[in-house]
Amino acid sequence: MMNSRILAPLALIATLGVLPGCSDKSAPDAAASDGADKLAGLAIEWVKAEAVTDIPIGNVPGVVALPPEARVAVTAPFAGAAVRVYVIAGQNVRQGQPLALVRATEPVQIRGELVRAQSEVTLAEARAQRLNQLAKEGIIAQARADEAKAALAQARASLAEQQRLVALGGVGADGTMTLRAPISGRVAQASVTTGGPVDLTAAPFVIEAEGAYQVELQLPERLARDVQPGMAVEVMLDSNGAAVPVAGQILAVAPSIDPVTRSVIARASIGAAPGIVAGRNVMVTIKGRVTGSGVAVPAKSVTKIGGVDHVFVRKGNSFEARKVTVVATTSQQVVVSAGVKAGETVAASSVAELKAMSAE
């Protein structure tokens, strides 16, 4: 971030290179005095040019989105009806928090199957124990004892299956099951209402984890070949009237051009910040590495003089117009490769007035 100051009203004219206050009233001094009158009351904001390693290579539109793994659907293991709904869309929830209570007929049947499976295991254990003892005494063949052991193993497998089904939906004795949040986050979708149906074809709830976001970018053809994974990006957000930058990085670039939009889809990661919500439209600045030296100045510092880019650089108590070579431009910043050195002070306001006086 550039440090800016307000320079006191200047009594000077850069183009003449003559400071006011001289006692000799020659023609040049008179011109300087006239220039001082024109600058009287003119406050000039100035900033120091800063060296940069990344330069903006383009601004593209984007839409804030969540990473694929940040959205989790909450599904019901059995179809039924919602007895109670505890949350609404947009509400924050913690992992394990109840979302809805659902009653279904299938869990009642499963509980009945569980009781029968428990009885079968008890019976199979007793039979296997008895036949194993008879086989040891030589009263029956060992094969019959082995068959009893196999039947016991099957009964235990059936019991384990019924136990898993009961635990799957938190099924109670009355056939109710509680749907719970699998992760902490925000309820992005709550499509079930009290008394409404809950089926197996649609998720009644979707939970979004907060903290990490992505931006889906539309790259024009001219930028598609220049943008690579790992490049830095920046999103400017408006927070209480101030522009807040949010940094990120290109994650992936699609290998082909969309025939309809004639653009290439790319994805970038960005951090969480106030005002970042999924679905918001933003402008994204993509930055590339500087091959040589680059210096950043405010965009409002650059003006055209004779069709050539110039900035006004402070020299002592004056400002002089200096030609610069612009290599990248955004709405907030301009990067130049020649004409200004890092640390030099440039005018960031009243540029039009300085330009007009330099032409006199």
C-alpha cells in the first residue's frame, strides 16, 4: 500500500525551473511569480513509487464460488415424513447438530428384524455349542458341528447388518430418525418443511463450510495462453467505502475455449474476507511476473502530454513532467518500466492543473 501525503501549496513552476521569492524582478522572475499565484491554494497529494514483482496482465469478471469439497448434502437413509425441522436456510450450525426429525415405517421394520436377528444368534450359539460337545464325545460326526458353526456365523452377520441399519439413521424405537449436520458451517439449502415428505432422491439439507472460497473466471482468448496455474490474483472489495484487496492464486485453467462465450474458464482460490459470499460478481486482476524492473504508481498520476504517457515527479520544491513507459494498467494502479525509479515521489492529485501550467 502506498503512503500518501498532502504537500502544502506550492509556489513554483516545474517547467521554468525557477523558484519564487527572488528579489530580482526580471522577466523570468515575473513569470515565476505569476506561476506562484496560480498554484496558491493548490494542495497536491503525492505518493512514493514502489517496486513491484507482479504486474497486472488483465482484469476479468468472476463469480465467487465454494470449493467442491465445501458443500455437503445431508440425505435421509429412509423415506418418510418430517416431524420437526430445527434449522432454516442461512443458519450457522455445528457438526452433529440436529437438523430435522423424520418418521418412517422402514425403521420400525428394521427394529423388528434386529430383534429376530438377536434371537437367531442366541439360538445358533446354543446349537453350535451343543453339537460341538457331541462331536468331541464322538456321538455325532464333526461335519454336523461345523455346519452349526457356519449357521452361527451367518446369524451373527445378519445381526451386524441390522445393527448398522439401525445406527445409520439414528433410528429410535418409534421409527423416528434424526438428521444431523455432518460438518460445521452454514445451511445453504433447506428444502424440507414440517409435515412434508423426505425421500431418497433429493437431499433435504445442504451445508456449506465457510472460510475458503474460489472464483470462477472467464478468460478472453487474448489472455488464455498467458494465464497459468500458480499466478497471483487480486479481488478488490468495497468495504465501508474503502477498497480492500483480497489475494489469491490461479488453481486451474480449462484446456479449451467455450464456443458460445469465446472464453476460457479458470478457477482461482481466494481467502475469506468481509463481503465475500458465494455467487457474488467480482472483478479479478490477474498478475504475472515482471521480467525486468517495474514500478507502481497510482493510475491517476499518469497523464498524456503530446500523446505520450507522463507523470509529474517531485524535484525539491517543484514537480517536473517526466515521460514513462506503461506496461500494465488497472483501475487503481499503473506499472511503468522506465521513467520513474522506486522511491521517487509523484503527484497523485491536481495532475490536470500541473499539466495545464506545464503547457504555458
